[in-house]
Amino acid sequence: MATAPAPAATRRWSTLLLLPVFLLLASCGINTIPTLEERTNAAWSEVLNQYQRRADLVPNLVETVKGYATHEREVLEAVTEARSRVGQMQLPADITENPELFQQFQENQQALTGALSRLIAVAEAYPDLKANQNFLALQSQLEGTENRIAVARRDYIEAVRQYNT
């Protein structure tokens, strides 16, 4: 025995009941977008703060090394130049949406990271410098800042991942 098709009134009621449920579920995702966007922006701000903290340590570190490693002018100039490029770059609020500018920002940060690594390697050749308390404190702050940068970048990547899903 075949079943008779549902009357039009039953279909209408089903549609009317399902429509609010669908709209409610759809709006749940839309309401989280601003929250996730703010979380992403806050995470990016933290990345920028840590990069700035590192850049602020560079002049003191260079001056301390300069007093001991006078023959390492090339390394000191490379660090100073890399820090200068980082400091001169204007960062608009939408830098993460501008691929070319973002790429330049990342390249400048990587250049500073490389220059600082060479500076620390040079310092290993100067026992008096390695014993200097100011240098040790700056080196410790730099290591801590590099760790903070890594954590901030990881948090930013996670925030972007959540925003994109």
C-alpha cells in the first residue's frame, strides 16, 4: 500500500519550523567572526610587541659588544643596519592583508635575527665580553625575547587557523 503524499499544510508547517532552526545555526557562526578577528588582531599585536622589544635591546647590545670586539666592525654594522631597516619600516594596520609589505617585514625581521646570531657567535671569541654582566643580562633578555617571539607567532598562527575555519 502506497502512502499518500503529505498535504501542503504539513509541508508548510515543516518548513516554518525548520527555517528558524536553520537561521539560528547559521547565525551562530556569523556571530563568532568578529570575536575571532579581534583575537587574531590581538595575537598579531603581541607579535609586533615582541619584535619591538627585541629591536629595543639591539642598541645596548651593540654598544656593549663594541667596547670589547673593536675588530668586528662588519658584524656590528650588519646588526645596526638590520635594526635600522626594522625601525624605519612603516607598519600599517592592514599589513597582514598586504602580501608584499608583509614579506618585506618578515625579511627585515629575519635579517635582524641572522645579524644578532652572528653577533652572539662573535661574542664567543671574547672571554672578557662573555664575563661582562651587562652583556650576560642583555644576552639573557634577548634569548627570552626570542622565546616570546616564537610563542607570539605560534599564538598568531593558531588564531588565524581558528578564524579561517
